[in-house]
Amino acid sequence: MYSGASNFVEGVDKAFMLIMGISIFFLIGITTVMIIFLFKYSRKKNKKPSTNDGSIKLEIIWTAIPLVLVMLMFYYGWVGYAPMRKVPDDAMLVKVTGKMWQWIFEYENGKTSPDLVIPLNKPVRLDLYSPDVNHSLFIPAFRVKEDVVPGYDNYLWFTPYYIGDYEILCAEYCGLMHSYMTAKAKVVSQEEFDVWLADFTPIEKESEHPGLLIINANACTACHSLDGTRLVGSSFKDLWGAKKIVLVKDNEKEITVDEQYIKKSIYDPDAEVVQGFNKGLMRSYTGVISEEDANKIVEYLKTLKK
Ligand SMILES: [Cu+2]
């Protein structure tokens, strides 16, 4: 609350606190009155029911008070929201692509980054694109969130006020792995930013195994860990050569993880389902991962065996 991390924190938090305050007031108020009435108008004390209809005074009161309250909510909501759609002319431009299942930030000089690095106290405009499904860029600390919809050019902007790392999330939840689409917003000094922006040396990518690059590019690690942790799928660590029980059309079968088995798992994951895991979660990568790339994955998995 009121962290002040961006220019929008105050406006959003004010509207939020107002609505929250009114809600809590009425929750407590209505519940209290309900309980009091329960006793006051109980059947024991009111043998003969009485009615009470037609009161202009009451009608006016319970129309006017809610009207004032909702107009107040609207006012603070609008005052907080309107500036979000007016981007300052000097805002720095960053193109954001949200795709299954990662964010990519692209700067005007062509530099791309998996994290959003931005200079302190400078307005930044994020142009939002999606080549596949709906996503939603959410940076809670800055109080900004906009949908990223294929075929529709959406945007958002803000000015960061403090140096630090902030979470970036995908707030689109009707899909398998939006919740894994995390990134960092790194607010740095202008000098640090200029150095970073001009630096085009790829981040350690050269030294990484080609198979790992394919695994990362397809976000396999959202479901398969590399360190032995059990996620939605089994870990890739020590997978190569392991003996497993798989279910083939509900019949158990023992297999040894080899090249053929791994490829079958990639192209037709539901054909042989590993015991203890659920089928229907992993999609088929037929047409997505080429035979050549599948071989690289196999080669990489071999290196994960002690
Ligand atoms: Cu998403």
C-alpha cells in the first residue's frame, strides 16, 4: 500500500481504499442491523405482524446515499484511471510480446531482453503484442495491468520512482501456464541503463547446450525440472536410462528411457503415460519441435545423468 513505486500507486490505492472502506462499513453495518432485527422483530415479541409501506422520506434517503457513494467510487476510479491512457510524449518505447509462455521486451535499438530493464524517473510506454492467445501484463508494484490480445494493439505506461526489482506476472488464467510467465522489472539509474542498453553480448547463451536452448524456448521446464524436483511432470534429472512403469491403454509396461521413448513422449505424450503422473497435461509437440531438435533434447538429457 502506498509504496509509491510508480506514479499510479496513489490514484489506484485511493480508489481501492475507498471501495474497501465502504464495503467493510456496510458489511459490518448490515450484519449488525440484521442481528438486532432478528431479536427486535422476532415472532415472540410481535404476535401480530404489521406492515409499513410507502415512505417518500425512506425512498429518497436510500436512493440518495447509494448514489453519492457510487459517484464517489466512480470519481476516484476515474481520476486514478484517466491518466493511465494519456502517455507523455517523451516516454521511452518498449515493445512487449507475450507468447506461450514467456515475455520478451524489445527496445528501440533492437535489443531484446527477458526482463524489463528501465531507467529511474523516466516515463516508459509498453506496447503490448501477442502472436498466440490472450495474455495480461501485470506489474503489481506499479499498479498497472493491461490485457495483451492478438490482433489488438494495447499499451500501458508508467514512471518508476524507486530503484529495485519488481515482479512481472501474466494475469490471464484461462490457459495452462500463464502463471509461469514471470519476469522482472528492474529499475536502474540512467547511467546503468545506458550501459545495459548499448551492451549486445548475449547472456551466456553461447555456452548453453543446444538441447537446453530448445527446452527453454518451449518452456518444458514449466512442468519438468532439471534438478530432481517433481513438478507437473517428472524431473529431467537422471531420466536418461531410468527404468519406468508406463501405462499403455491402461496396461502396465516396463520401459527404459531411451531415444525412442523420449521422442514418443514429445510427439505423442498420451500414448505411454508414466505411472504416478496424469495424462492429457502435456501437449503433443508434433510440428513444433523438429526431429533434429528432438535429437538435441535427447543429447541434453543424457548430460543430466550422473
Ligand atoms: Cu500469458
